[in-house]
Amino acid sequence: MSLDTLTLLPVTQPLTGHVSPPGSKSITNRALLLAGLARGTSRLTGALKSDDTRYMAEALRAMGVTVDEPDATTFVVTSSGAWQEPAEPLFLGNAGTATRFLTAAVALQKGRFTVDGDQHMRKRPILPLVEALQSLGVAIAAPSGCPPVAIDAKGGFSKDRVVIDAGLSSQYVSALLMAAPLTRQPFEIELKGAEIGARGYIDLTLAAMRAFGASVEEVSASIWRVQPTGYRAADFHVEPDASAATYLWGAEVLTGGKIDIGTPAEAFTQPDAKAHAVISAFPHMPAVIDGSQMQDAIPTIAVLAAFNETPVRFVGIANLRVKECDRIRALSTGLNAIRPGLATEEGDDLIVAADPALAGQVLPARIDTFADHRIAMSFALAGLKISGITILDPGCVAKTYPDYWDALASLGVTFEKP
Ligand SMILES: O=C(O)C1=C[C@@H](OP(=O)(O)O)[C@@H](O)[C@H](O)C1
Ligand SMILES: C=C(OP(=O)(O)O)C(=O)O
């Protein structure tokens, strides 16, 4: 769909049916990267094909890796294990995973690389990762603290230990971990401070690394030791995306329906699967929700909170200010566009003043998505219950869930004719 706006028509009956969420973005981009670093051919099945994974695949191709796509959910990756200097800057759109993971991985290749993204990515911080790589002797610079990042890579690190501050993004740790098996000696990564948002993403990283032959030891909660094994090509299956599942879980509880997503919540290994327990408690979700370990699910839960029986305060979500957009601001702006006073920001907390009586009302609101897929997908839930919800730039869902609007339509959701 390439529309400027999309207005949902409220549903008149519970949503029921089957919808399989696409493959996990986080896992697909890890697997693509590791397959690209392994010598030989890897087959990734159940993979996500979306803007974020296309940018990763295109970047690998630009560095001499063969990435074939025999069907809609499979990548076949063939690599020599070493990457060539690309002719152009690597353009990664607004894909945080691709941008951070590739920055560390190219630092261990040989040649000049520029890692860049769109205007949104150019506002997302990468300095802690750049400084960590500088401390390892890499000639790397990001003058604005955000992409573009210029790297003159010499094929190695000058030290066998790095300290990284992951306060702004756990992706810096994942990026260093995934690069580490390419070094020439055992390598240690230490977290500065105890704080790390969404530790579950580090677990995903370790699991993917091990699947491609790496050996990583968790020395303590903040230290990892990685052996210089390189990577081995592998066949790898990607599980469905837990963050995408949250919209379907949300649609189910909001409409009192039954949506079979084909995967039980307990079967996911991604951090956002934790949201299932909170969403299942709707309309009695707790008064305080700590979003630190399920950050990408917070937009979904915050929109649901507008229909909860009691108000919800979201804490532990400061990182949401440096995602695809400032999500705390986008959520408060969108909720207050629906009904003034529905959301308040207190520092980096978001308080949603629940109002179950919103359901069934006509409240015309144009929701600015700030080009953020999760803002578009979560506010669509409000449109299932309120008349007049218009999503601006609905095509931004292509970042991680290109078929989202079709998935809702397959459950019986209808849209106003443009
Ligand atoms: O490692 C990952 O795959 C991700 C980590 C999280 O980001 P931060 O680590 O930047 O918080 C998450 O928001 C993002 O969608 C995916
Ligand atoms: C934060 C997100 O993405 P990324 O950091 O990978 O761009 C997201 O998908 O919600």
C-alpha cells in the first residue's frame, strides 16, 4: 500500500482468525550478518523480508557477499568470510540493527567503509560504539556522534579488551560481541555500569553467534569472553517476530477476539514476548509497567492503556527517546490528539490516563507516525475501537512488517476508501 493516510473503521465484532507474524527482524539481521561473516553457504529460513533486512542484505552484497532469495522467507548467503571495500557508502535507512552491527563488523575487515542511514538514523547516537572501537585502535570517526561513520579498517584490533557503555543502546554490545570472533586472540567485552536496556537482545546475540560456531563465555553479568573462532556457515531458522505479535495480541484483547498467531507466547526467545503477560491482563493492566526489558512493545501497551480500567505509568523507557523517533513524545502526541489529557510525560515516564469509555466514540484524530512503524502499528489498535483514527504515512510499517495492513484486513478490519 502506498497511501499518504489510512483511516480505520472500528470493528463491530471480535477479531478472529489466523495471522502468522513475519520473521523476527532482530534475529534475521543477526543471522544475515553472521552468515555474511562465515565462509561457505548458509540458508536462513523463516526470515523477515522488510526494509531493515533488505538494507542489511544490500550492504552485504555491496561488499561481495552473495545473498540469494529463493522465496519470500528464505535468504541463501554465500561468502568467502572476508568483505570487499564497497564502491559507495553503505546506506542502511533507519535500521538500527544493521547500522550498529555493520559498524563493528567492518572495523575488522580491510578497507575504507562509510556506514550511513536516512535522516532519522542520522539523529540516532552511535558515539559510544565509535569510541569503543577507537579504544581498540580502529581509525573510525562519526563527527556528529551519529551516522555517517567513516572507518579505515586494517583487519584487526590493537587490544583484546573493550569497555562499552550500553546505556543508550544494547545494540553496541551485540555489535562488538558479533565482531569479536574475527579477532586474532580471545577477546573480552565489559559493560560500563550495570545498566543495559533489554538484556534479552544480548541473549539473542549469543544464541545466533553459537549457531554459527562461535564460542562465548558469560564471565559475569557484565563481562563476556569470546574465542577467536571465526564463523561457520549454518542452516538457521528464524522464529516469528515477537514485537509484531504484540499488535495481534493487542487486537485480540481489545476486541475480545481470538487470533491464532501460530506460535505460543512461551515459545518466543525475544524480549518482547514478555509483553504477552501484560497484554493478557487487559483491561486490568498494572498501574506501573517497567518497559526496560520489552522496549519495542511499549507503544502497543501504551495505546492499549488508553482503554484500560485504570491509569498506567510507564517507567524504564528513557531509551524510547532515541529509537526511530522520540517514541515517548510520539505516543503522548498521538494519544492527546485522540483526547486531550489522555497522556502526560513526567521526565522520561509516560502516564496514560485510562478511559474505557473511549471505545465506541467518534474522535477524529490524525496520528503523526513520525515515520515510525511502531507508532503506526500501535495507533491502528485505537482505530479498532474509535471512529476517526487516521494514520499518517501508513507505509512506514514496511520497516519490519510490510504486510501489516493486509494482516489486519484478513481479520476483517476495514479502511475508509481514500
Ligand atoms: O538488538 C536488537 O535487535 C534490538 C535492540 C533494541 O534496541 P536498543 O538496544 O537500541 O535499545 C530494540 O529496540 C531494537 O528494535 C532491536
Ligand atoms: C527500535 C527499533 O529498531 P532499530 O533500533 O533496529 O532500528 C524497532 O524496531 O522498534
